[in-house]
Amino acid sequence: MTGILRLEDPVTSVRGIGEAKALQLERLGIRTVEDLIYFFPRRYEDRRQVVPLKALVPGGPPQAFRARVVSVEHRIAMRNRKMNILRVCLSDGASVVWALWFNRWNLKNLFQTGMELALYGSLEPRRPVPELLNPEFEILDGDDPKSVGRIVPVYPMTAGLNEKWLRRVISSVIDEAAPALPEILPEPIVKKYGFLAPAAAVREMHQPGDEETFRAARRRLVYEEFFLLQTGLALRHRSSCLEKKAPPLTGAPDLVRRFRERLAFELTEDQQRVCEEISADMRTSTPMNRLLQGDVGSGKTVVAVLALLQALDSGVQAALMAPTAVLATQHAVNLRKWLEPLGVEVALLTGGLTPSEKKRVHESLARGTIRLAVGTHALIQDAVRFQRLGLIVIDEQHRFGVLQRKALNSKAGDEQPHTLVMTATPIPRTLALSVYGDLAVSTIRQLPAHRQPIRSVWIGDNRLPKMLRFLDSEIESGRQIYWICPLIEESENFDAAPLEFRYQKLCQEFPRRRVAMLHGRMNDKEKTAVMTDFAAGKIDLLASTTVIEVGVDVPNASVIVVENADRFGLSQLHQLRGRVGRGPYRSWCILYADPKNPEAEHRLDQFCSLSDGFAVAEADMRLRGPGEFCGVRQHGLTDFRVADLIRDGSVMETARRDAFAVVEGGEPQRDHPLLMKAVMARYGQMLDIVRTA
């Protein structure tokens, strides 16, 4: 290395890293010196115990040992002339072992007879004698070896790199650049928790000395990651509260009262509590930002309708945005059924409207003659204007991404609308705090009394004929069936039955039944027509992709079959399961799958044993990881270097309290400039908080 390394320098500034190595490191997300410092090991190997050669057991675990070179042989493989083999005889004075390296011709002149090596590897039970294959080694020249006799980090790798080289490079960079790491945490927090200095924590993660110090280093780095994210979320929360005021929705509850009088059922205690939380939020001029989560069928829609009516009672407009045209259309149908008798016009705005229909809705919203709009992404197009938008309800928030609700917020002009986001995918608390940490959270856990329990089973091909007979008997009894496939058409890259093939087979199996097909490539009018017919009982069996996953409500449907169920996440299976059991009939979720490994079988067994959506969500996050579970991988909000949302939940809670206290208790930009610089670099664009700072 030449000169002094700075954290922001490209990796090519490090001695030994040229353009080729830089490209390989970039595949691991390493572009700068700072990236190298924070590229932590994926695991560690304890090589502190150096054993004699006689302790090596064929097929046993890797061991650290020392030996001298007795002889070196180099030859070309007989069957593959492109492969060269280096065979070295090693002895510790009491025992002898052979070590082999393949296609490492550059080692031929490196090993010399009598040279002492430090090695790490395991004996392969090969014939005629056990041998070491490609063991790690160092030449001992009086210095302590770096890869044996200590705890050794093991890093994620990519083609063209090797562990020894990367360990050496990272070690040298830590020596030179880590001391320059700034302390970004506020001093009172560092003192309160007794955190290690950044440089010491980073060094310990790469070169652990003992368990206690390593735990202290990890604790500091986990807290720091959570604290950065929570500071960003606190800034966004403060921005939404300070930038604009919301209209206080305090009108006389005429529509609310009349709607509740017409309900054919009583709200559950959870629904009542959540309604009160939402109503209290909306009565102030501080913009409500609340997440409403509840299991499928828990009654979130009724709660949302009461919030919408409170807005209309207060003289403002309201909007409900859904991720698909099918779900938006269903919301519009239900709202019209409930609200048109109360004199409320409900406008539907989707991409499938004709230009003249869109123009009429746009003009009516701008004039304020339509006060309630339901739609898809069409609601956030530039042409859409509201006279006075006071409340936004976003259904299935995770389908829109973390930031998309801001585009609809901007439709309110000089005011900030109250915002209620809903999800039927229950979110584990630690994940909610990281992805929706600037929102208050309301949770509905109780299911309405009329909800039917759903029996879940999984079957293989051997039980397909019996299942088909069962489906026919359900149709004969007047019930309807969903059959879900993961693909529309055959794919070379995906070993699963396509929808088109299954639809043809079902038509052959059920010639006397009304079978239809639904998928995402159909236009909005076609999809709406199919779902309207299914809801009206004109279709007995609907073969579909997951386009029906959320919100679709057909009380007469009693069975859902999910083909290739092992291809789905647990939470998605739970969403699909929620399409049945919505009426008074006993309902079934049948997972039709032929899993290829025990892990997949375990997942299906686990799903069938769980009925509570929150338990399913926790299990799903453990299996898939938080980013994939919640659909926020593209935003990087859950991409932590050290922290683990599952095991470090209590640290997240602590960091959140501290971060919100720092942001709300002063001027972070003035009081903590290094902290703010780090937050902006990591989360500024993701959370759209650059303006806030």
C-alpha cells in the first residue's frame, strides 16, 4: 500500500488489488476500503488446538497440525491430461501423511524438502492410503502462523478469490484504515452501554480473541446497525409530523353511525379497540401514519370502511389503493353495496378504464363531487387530482414497496393526509420495527365468530385420484373450488406444472363441471369478468395463478388446492388458504406437492400444523429471511452486516427507543453530525429523508 488509506478510497488503492481482483470483490458488494473493513466472516473455525499427525482420523473433522516436507512429486493425471497433481509427503517425526493439491502447478517450486509447514485439513478415506486434499497451509519462518493455532475467520467467497488471500488483505486494511473509523454513536449512549470503540469492535469481528470480547464487539455493531436504521425512521416520522398538518377529522359521525346500524354482526373486541386507535389519530392535526395488520379474515376491511366514513363525515375526500385490479374491483363492489344506500358514490380507477371513463373520474375527483375513490396504481398517476384528500387507506402495503405511499400522499396539496396501511400478512414485531418503524401499529388477532376453521393437508401424486373424487363431491354439494398453479405456461427453468396444462387436465377430469382459468396476463376486464362469474356461482372450479392471493372473498368456496406447494413461502400459502373458510361451510386447503428433500417436507408439515398467521409469519421469516419475506429486498432495509432480526429483536427495541429519543430531543444535524452523515449515506435515499435532514 502507498500513502494513507481512507475509508472512501476504492479497493484498488489497497496493495495487491488490481482491476481483476476489484471486479471479483465487487461481486461480493465490496467497492471501497470501508466495504472491506465491514465485510465480516460468515463463520469461524477454531484452529487453536494443534494436534500430532497420528490424531488425524480418515473422514474426521478438519484439524490444525504442523509437519515437515519429506518429498514432493508432480505428475499429470492419466485420465485427464489437463489436470496436474502435486503430491507432498509430510512428517512430524512420528507419523507420515500424504497431501494432494490439484491444478496448483505454481506450488511445485514452493515446497522444499525439510521445510516446516502449518496446515489445516482433514484426511479423506482414499485408497490405498488416506490423504489430505487441498489443505490450507503456511510456511513457517519463525513467525506465528496466521491460519492455524487461532480462531480463523471464514468469508463468503466468489470465483477467483481464495480465503488466505482475502484474510491477508482484510488484515492489512484493518491495521491501516480501521483506526480512522469515526465514533458515530452519541457519547451518552456509548458510555451507557459500555460499547467498544469502532476500530476495536471491527478488529475483534475479523480476528476474535476470546468469546467475551467477541460478544461485546458483536453487541456494539448490532446496536449500531439498528440505531442507524431507527434514526432514519425517526427522521421520517418527524418529517411527516412537522412538514404539513393534516385536516382534523372531527365531523359529526352521521355516516359512521348509519353504517354501524346496518351491520349484520357485532365488531370483535380487537376491531373495536383498533377503530378507537385510528379514530383518535385522525381527530388531530398530526398526520396519522398507522399500520393495521391482522390475519386473513380478521375483519380489517370493516375497520377501514369506518375510517373512510369518518373522513367523509368530516368533509374531506378519501382514497383506498389496492395492488391488483381484481382486488380493487372487489373493494369497489363491496363498498358500493355497503355505502350507496347511505348516499355515498364510490369511484373505481384502474388501468382498464376507457379514456372517457378515466376523464370523468379525474374531473369529479378534482371538483370534489366524488369523495371516495378506489383504485390501483392508477390513483398515483400525475393526471389524478383531489379537491381535498384527507385519508388514504393502502391495502396489502407490502405489495407496493416501502416508499410508494408517498406518491399518493402528494395528492393532498398543502395538507398531509392521514394514512392507514393494511396487511393481511402478519409481520413479526422486529421486522415491523425495521420496515414500518415510522408507523404506529394496530393489530387484530381475534377472528370473527363466523369464520370456519380450515383443515390443511398435503398429498402426493399417489392420492391425486382420491382428491379429484373429493373435489367432485364438493361441487356436487354446491361448493366451489380454487386450484392454484405457480406458472402460467411451461418453463425450462422451473420444474412445476403450468396453469395451462392443469386447466386442460381439469376440463378433461370434470367434463360436466364449469371450469375457468384466471392469470395475470389477462387484461383487467377479463380478470374482473372471471372473478365476477366465480363470485356469482357461475364457475365451479377456478384454475388460477396467485392473482387471487389477496382479498378475494367468495364465501361459497370451500376448497383450495395449491399445486407444487413446496415452491411457495409459508406466508403466501397462508394467504392462499385464506381464500376459503369465509362462509358457513367446512373448508380445506390441500397442498399438492412432491417435495424433493426433507427440508421441503418439513416446511409443508410445519404449515399444516399452524393455523395462526402470526405463527406462520415467524416461521416463514426464519426460513426465508426478512427481506424476501416482506418484499423489501430491493430497498436494502433489512440488509444488515451483522444484525439478525430473529435473534437480535431485543437490541432492535432498545436501539429504537434510543434513536427516537435522540431525534425528538434536539437537532440531530447540529448535535450529532457524524451520526447524521452515516444515516444519510446508508438510508437517505431509501427512506426519502434527505430533505428532512
